[in-house]
Amino acid sequence: MTPRLKHTHRHHHKTRHRVRRIILRIFLIVCALIILLGLFSVFCNFFVNMRGQAMVVSSDSTQPQSLPRVDYAIVPGAAVWGSEPSPVLQERLDFAAILYQHDLVVKLYLSGAPNEVQMMQQYLDTKQIPRSAEQCDPDGLDTTLTVAHARATFGPQLKGYLITEPAHAGRAGYLLRGYGLVNCRVAACDLQHLVERPVNAVHEYFAASKAFLQFGFE
């Protein structure tokens, strides 16, 4: 091999080695960022739930009279399965109906996507809840928007129960605090003892991170 070819070979070898080092560094940086984002999400979930738990009240469906009477039951939307509400949505509506039938709320605030709100009204018809006792928000596409719209509609003086599952109760309470609805509480219903799916647990971590980025150490 001539000196020139040897020089070219060494140059190519060094170039490949340099490229591999750059790729390795990029890979390590990406891994570090993923780990940091994961740790941040865990912290957000812990903090948001810790802060929000103070806004959660007991919601034993067998003794609803233990809850003080308020103006509204706020019912966030959830998935609709064909012509039926999903188990999560049905549970929320069942508990809202219990509160109304025991005269613990004056009206129901139904918030969700348009198809969810329509299903909520249809299901409550089967519970003999009059439409005159329902106020609808067809733009409440998630819990954050539901709380924001309730705050905008009724003001900070609103007294109500936001109905959701225990797994989401802490974040819901944190959102109530963030939007200044200090006279509202979260009623964490667990009528059907639903098992949370892993995908929902992952979603809750991201939702808690979003809430923390919005309100921080509020």
C-alpha cells in the first residue's frame, strides 16, 4: 500500500470513528432527556395529586346525605361506546343522578364533546332527571376545559361537586384550586370499582404534567 493510500485509509478510519462518537453522544443525550422527562412527569403527578387531595370529599353512594348541598354537580365527559356510555361515563352519571335525587345538588353541569353531552342527556333521561335540571357545555373536551368553562360561566363563587374517578380526583382538585373554584370539591365516585387500564394511567401522568405546567406550585 502506497503512503498516499495509507493516509487515505487512516483518514477514513478516523472519520468513521468520529461519526460513531457523535452518534453515541446523540443517543446518550436523547436517553438522558427521556429519563429527565420521565422523572419530571413522576414529580408532577406526585405534586399535583398531593395538592389536589385537599379538595376531595368522601363520596359514599350508600350515604350521600353526608355531603353538603351545593348548586351544581359538574360531570366531565368520557368515551361513548356506540349507543351506550362507557363504564366510566356511566359511573359519573349514576353518581350525579344519586346526588340530584337526594336533593344534594340543584342542577347538573354536563360538559364534554357534543356526542358525549348528547349521550349524557339521553342516559339521564332513563334516570328520570328532567332536562330543565341540566346545563350543557358541548366544548368541554377535557377536564381542564370543563373546569375553565365552569369558572367562566358561574364565577369563583360556584359551589359544586366535580364528579370523577379516584384515579383522577387529585388532578381534578388541583385544577379547581388553579382556577380559583375554592368552594367546589371533587366527589370521587367508585360505584363499579372499575380497574384503570394502563393506557389511562400513562395518560394521567401526562395530564398531571400539563396541569403543573399551567399552574405550577399554585
